[in-house]
Amino acid sequence: MSYLFLLLFSLLNPPVQVVLDPGHGGSNLGARSHDKSVYEKDLTLDLAKRISTHLDSLGITYRLTRSSDRYLTLLNRSTMAKGWKPNCFVSLHFNASQLHNRQGVEIFYPEESHAPALEEITKLAGTGRDLMAQKGSVRPLIVGSYLNTLGKSISSSGSRVFAKKLAWRLLADGFKVRSIKKGDYDVLVGTGTKAILFEGGFIDNPRESITMLREATRDRMAASLARGLAILCRSSNQLY
Ligand SMILES: [Zn+2]
């Protein structure tokens, strides 16, 4: 009986493989297209929905942090994602630059946070023991903080590989990739999984703006991203 219940539960609630986070929303407009006709918040939602359609056809499970034009804080987004325990997290954005002359996709992954060295762990453990003798509640805090640091380190190295492999997919599908770099973005911290921030081109650049405002280009980009995500996010431990 309980086996049947578990089977039914897992069929109705399959594990989430990908979380898509359409950047901005509501009063947070984001960048504006060169012709001033579109805001970034609408393009990110459009791209997320297109990726979703492609993920559906590839049999990949996903959640969106927002599926309408509404405001969310960065903490709302990462907390929501963490609760879903996904295999990967992608925050979607479009870019702008001061001189309006840049082009290409940029992918950011979180800063590497190094796990403490062995001496530090020993020291922490020792301190924890000493403190435990005095105050019972301190040790779990220290151990928790260490595990948190270690967790960030694991998800950071996974995120770097994830960013690079996704960039290869885009390059193979004919997109210009301008850079893959470390980015200290709050939305990438605390998702509990490998996480990247994807900038799908510079919409303030007169030429790139025309290209990205075409539905066909966004759909091609969505298809390429979905193909990459289907390989890179199918299982949770593939890149660790
Ligand atoms: Zn943005």
C-alpha cells in the first residue's frame, strides 16, 4: 500500500531537473532595447517560456521562478529554487553596455569559495568541542557554517563546468559567445545547486537588438539552451 502511494507520489511530483529564472519583472524593468520598444523583463520571460516548450519535448522537468510579469527579490528567487532541489539553476537576462557597441552571449558562474584547509577544519572542530563544553548550541553553528562553505565550493566548481559546457552548445549552434566569467551575483548564491546567470545578447546594440527582437532568433536560442540543459541537468551529480 505504502509502496503504491510512494509510486503515485513520485509520478505526480517528479524531481525538478531545471529551474529557469526569468530576470527582472514587475517594476524592475531591466535594460531597454535600442529602439526603446521592449524591456528586458519581457524578453527574459519570453525566452524562459520558449525554453520550457523545448524542455517539454525533451522530457526534462522544470520550474519557473515567475511565469508572469511580477516583481521578485533575488532572495525570493534563490529560496524558491532551493526548495525545489533542482539539478541546475539558470537566471535569464539580456545585456546592455555603456557604449552600446558590445555583442554576444555572456555566461556568469558564482565566485569560487574555497573549503577550509585541513588545519582550519581541525581548529574549527577543536573550537567547537571547547565551546560545546561551555555552550551546547555553538558547535552545530560552526559545523553548519563549515558544511555551508563546503557546499558552496562544490556548487561553484560544478557551475563553472556547467557554464563552459553550455557555452559550447551555443557556439556549436552558431551563437557568438563573448565571455564565460566569474560573477558575484546574489541570485546565484543559496540555490543549493550548480547555477549560472545567462545574458542572451546586448539589446542596446543597434544590430544585436534587431536580431534578438526577432522571435525566430529567440526560439533558436531557446532550442539550443534546452538541448544543452537536457544533457547537463539530467542528473544531479553529473558534473561533480
Ligand atoms: Zn538583467
